Amino acid sequence: MSNVFCLPPLTVAPASVIRGSGVLAQAGAAIARFGKRPLIVGGEQTLTVVQPWLDAALRQTKLKLAQASYTPDCSEASLTALHQAVTRHQADLIIAVGGGKAMDAGKLLAHQCQLPVVTIPTSAATCAAWTALSNVYSDQGAFLYDVPLPRCPDLLILDYDLVQTAPQRTLVAGVGDAIAKWYEASVSSGHSHQTLLIAAVQQARVLRDILLQKSLPALQEPGGSDWREVVDASVLLAGVIGGLGGAQCRTVAAHAVHNGLTHLPASHHLLHGEKVAFGILVQLRLEEMVQRNQLAASARQQLLQFYSQIGLPKDLGDLGLTSISIADLQQTADLTCAANSDIHRLPFPVQPAQVMAAMVSTTAPISGVGRQGERFAVGPTVATEESAMIELAASLVPSADNPGSPVTNNEVSE
């Protein structure tokens, strides 16, 4: 008798996706298939702005609607209040409307209440409208943990007209979040022989190339064909990669840095993808410092040019964090390297001191690649205060006889 084993279930895609211009107004019947008493979950401002769009969509459906805000965050306290709203309204369907945290709150609420969920993103800032995952934060916005969900949303409605009403900054942030898929998936899973992981990594390469080629034209012509392709890449294709590849293809060091930064109150003005984009540079810098990986150094320089073109943050100054203290930096690095952190999916061990050094040297010239702990030159764009932090952080990096095994996949950080 052969051995019986079961692989983890796949949560690759929503059951249905409706996309196009003006499609939300025509989606009432599709929404009504899932319930008659929907609870609409979003941020307070978003719910006000989106109300006319939802009225047009649901006018002919005779659905009994109610709204509830996830304010102040997708937190345990907010979820408790949302449960009460479900009970009061006797809701049989959750409609999540807004950005990433609205998607997280709506999906997790639907899962906990065993209800179907429809996601309607109002920006292209993340792929949260697609995925079977919710992140939970404190009321103050600090990342606490994520919750894998048993399925993707029942219906995703991507209305380009609605997404175009969002500030352009949200699309830039979405590019930062999405392009991380290549740098994280390739370094964690680039050597895999598993069919779906290979497919996820290759799709991440395609995603990166689309974004490198089309992001600038997209931003120059909002609503145009390149803009729509970049929206699809950021909201849809990025979600496909996480669904095919699983957790190790979704988050590695770049997202770990994001999670650490959320514990700094000074970072709370930043969008998710802005912090992730910075985290990519930190990850590549770690590959340079620990593994002496010249491909990572070249990739970082390429990204620095790309970030300059589209407006993603390149260093702590661009994040508005030039005034943070060494203690703040240490706290962020410690949280980034916590025992359960995604950073440990890197193929080499990482210490908080190394993360500190990487965080303050994301714009270091490529000639700075050297042995672990070796001091490096600082480019002229780095502020004097930050230079001092670099010197301090670099001095904290422990030296080691073995800086790490060289990467054998010549496209890990292409």
C-alpha cells in the first residue's frame, strides 16, 4: 500500500474577477448572488467617497445595506467591533472597499463569520484584494501577525475608473510592493525544483519586467493602456505569484523590514509599498554585505535609478526618517530579525546589526561591496547625520571567517 500524504491546499485566485472601466456600476447582480444583506467594510473617508459608486451598482438589487468602518486599523479591537456590526445587521455578505487594510479587515471578518466576501479595491497600492491573507496590526498601526485564509475572495471587482480616482502615490506604492515579488521569491525559491514554485518565480520575473518597462509611461498617462497594465500587474499578477508560490514567494526580507518599520510612529505616514520598496534595497544590501553578491549590488543600483524615475524612497531620508535615533534603528532591526520573521527565509543568517548597517547604506556606491564588517564609502547624497549612523552601524557588524556561501543562481538578483 502506498503512503498517503496531503500537500497544503492552493489558494491561487478569487473565484471570479470582474475588471474594466465602469464595471462596478454593472456588477450589482454579480454581488447579489452572494447575499441579500451585505455589510460594507472600509475606512470612514473611503466609505463616504465610494458611496455614489456603490449606489449605482446596487440600486436595482434591493439589497439591505449597512456600513462599518475598520478604524483605526485592521486590529483585534476593530475586528471585535466589526463582528458586532455583522450581528446587528444580520449580514450574510461582506463587501470590502478601499485599500489594503480595508481588504485585510473585510477578508478576515468574512472568514471569522463564515461569510462570502467581495473585494473592491479603490487603489492599486497592494494585491490585498486578490490574496488569501490578512495582516493584523495594533490600534497604533504596528504589524502584529498575518492570518492565512482558506480561500481567496469570492469576487473581485477592479474598476479602473474608480482606481484612477486614487492619488498617483498609491500606484507608485503598488509598484514598490509588487516588484518585491521578484527579489523575494527568487532569493527564497530560485533554486526550487517544485513545479509551482518554479512557475511563481518565473511569473515574478515577468512582473518585474513589466513594472520596469511600463511604470514610468503609466504614471505619465493615467488611465492609458500602460497604466491599466501596471494596475493589473500590481493588483492581480502580484497576487497570482503569492497564490502559486505560497508564503515563501510572498514575503522575505523586504516585507520583514516593512513590518519592523511599522513599529516606529514616525513611519505611519508611509504607505505599505513605500516601506516594502525600501526593504528591497535593504535586502539587496544584505546580500552584498553578507554574501559579497555582485549581482545584488548591480540590482540595487538598477532599482535606485528606477526609484528616482517614479518616486519610490531610496533611503531613510526619502522615508522622512532622518531624525530617528540609534535606539529606534536598533528596535526596528530587532523586530525585523524576530524569531518568526520572514527575513529568515533568506538563504543565510542575518543579525540585527547587519540589518542596521544595510538600512543606513541603501544608497552606498557599488564599490562599497566588501567583506562582512568592512567599512564602505558613502555617496554624496547621504546626509551627514546619516553618514555617522552608517559608521556606527558598520562598526556593529560582526566580522566572520565565513561570510556566507556564494549564490549559485545567477538570476537571484538580476
